[in-house]
Amino acid sequence: MSELQGLQLRMDEFRKRGIAVAGVVVDPVDTNAQLQRDAGLEFPILSDPDFHLIDAYGLRHRDAHDGKDIALSASVLLDGTGVVRWTYVTTNLRYRPTPDQVLAAIDALPR
């Protein structure tokens, strides 16, 4: 959750760059809505329990949690046409990109 809150703290900087932020997880809609409220997030946490979007980006971590599939922890930047411009994927939840790293990746993209 701290990753999400870190993004929330930098929302003004994302907005200044014209960036929309969203989270995608396998949890149910109600769980995500509660997380969004509890963490005070201004961006949506979308539910993908059937792994449609997660599989589209190759982010399924098979048999990772008690024999069940989960999503890999990933940050993905898409341009306005849906083309992936930058990704950061990890199987270790302790290593996620900081908001500074995401903003730097955004700033490095060609305009």
C-alpha cells in the first residue's frame, strides 16, 4: 500500500505532466474500493480477477501464492494510444519503483 500512497503524494506532479494513474489488481471490486477509500487515493484501483489485462501485459505470476496465480508487481507507462513505453516488473514486492523513478521515466520519454 505504501507504493500507492507514494504515488498519491505526487499526484500533482503526474497531473502537471498529463499523466493518469491507475492500479490494477486481481482483488474483487469491493476490496479495491475499500483500499482506495482507506488510503485516500484519488486514482482508481481496477479489478482484474480473471487476469485479462494482467495476461495481456504478460504479468501473471503462476502458482506464486499457495499454488494460486497472482499478478507480478509492475509499473507500466502507456502512451495515449496504449503503446507500452516503459515497464518495471519485479517478483520481489520490496523492490518497486519510487515515484521519483516513475517521474524520471516519464520525463525521459520522447515528446
